Amino acid sequence: MSLVRKDGIAFGKPYHSYFLDGVKAPGVTTILQKAAKPGLVRWAARCAADEAVNNWEQLAELPLMERREVLLGAPDRDRDAAAGRGTEVHHLAERYINGQPVTAPDELAGHFDAAVDFLQRVRPAVVATELAVASRAEHYAGTLDLIADLPELHAGLEVIPAGRWLLDFKTGRSGVWMETALQLTAYSRAEFYVRESGGTEYPMADVGITRCGAVWLRADGWDLLPVTANDETWAYFLHLAAIDRAGEATRGWIGGAIDPPPARPIRVQRPRRVPRPRAATA
């Protein structure tokens, strides 16, 4: 049955899931959620604080519990907005790569202009976009952004020879995080890819990827950042994948509630009278 990707919408948000030979397989980004992210605690607090400062007067008009819910939901709204922005910018860039007419909305115009500038300056020779990949041995799947042949590039005094790159577009405000290295490692070490859901499998090794990188798109420009994808990052990803698999087993650690026995009348036992000791006789 090969690799099947299913897309849908739940609670008003798009999602996708993977089935490998008919069995649901975790996505790479789902596995990466098992990585420790201590910075998220401060980020969530900052989101709530920003919500309070930026909307102080509006919040003051709400009942206390509604005010509390607005502040609690601030991190989720910020995360969803960032995810939506990244997905839309990627789709705009993909349509541009495929020669389709593109009109970017005003709020994404800067990011799209940065993507176009990257494509025009670097001039990548596109090999493939949006390939679904999977590994049967490690039971995971995912969808990569772009495989392209890049010319010789320079990073300071270092000369990076021409090669075939696996690239991922990122639009986060604070930069590119270490999870990107794990993500691209998993994609590059997948066993096979398909060009369409449920289609013919092709060996991933035959693609000939020589380097991995992240294209950080911002409203004010872009950066191409080389990303490490080696045995160390592979071992780290496999560790997270093992944690994800183990997490499935934890669901059965706590059983269902036991049915209580039928109620019975409680007999109150009176305390037994203790005989008083007899006085000793001479």
C-alpha cells in the first residue's frame, strides 16, 4: 500500500497524517515535539504578557474569567499565526518555482519578496518539491520542502562547492532552531519517496543529496544557513523517535476504574465490654 498522506481540517485547522503500508506512521515534525524546549516556557509567558500590554483597555472591559481565557490562549494564537504564515509563504514560493502566477497578500509580501530574491540570486536548479518520504525500518514519514542543485557559494572565507541541497523554508521570527537539523536529517535518511500519495516508491539514496540547509525568510530579507545532518543528528532523531513510540505504550499504564461492589448495609459493631479486674485477695 506504500505511503499515503491524508489531509484534512479539524477544529478549523488544516492537518495531515501518514499511513505506511496501511499503518499510521508518525510525522517527522510530530516526533520532534518530544525534544526538550525550555525556551517555550518563557515564550508562552511573553505571549501572555504581550497580550495584556497591547490590549489592556479591551481586556479591562471583559469579565475576569473571559479575561483569563484570552490570556491563556495567547501562545496558541501566536503559534497558529506563525505556522499559517510559514505554510502560506511556502505555498507561494512553490507556485512561483513552478511558473504559476502569484499574488501575495499584503501581510506576506515581504516574506514572499525575500523568497523571490533568494531564488533569483542563488538560482537553484529545482529537482523536486513537496516529496513525501518514509522509513519502514524506523516507521516515520514526512514531507520535504525542496531539493535543488545550488552553485558554488561562499560563507565568509569558506568556499562551499556546488552540490545537491535539501532545503527547508523557515519563517520564524527568532531564527532557525536546532530541530531543523533533526528534521532535515530524518528526511535525507528516509528509505524512499513518492511523487504522489500512494504512488510508486523511489529510493531516497538515489537522489544524491550532498548538503542540507535552511532558508530563513523574513520581511526584511533572507539567509541561507548550512545545516548539519550527520550520524550525530541521526542518533538524536532516533532517540526522539524511540521516545515517541514508548509514549504510545504509556496510554495503557493507568487502567479504567474498577466497578465498585454492590452497596451493603453497614453493621455498627458495639465495642465489647471489658470485664473489670477483680481486686486481689490476701
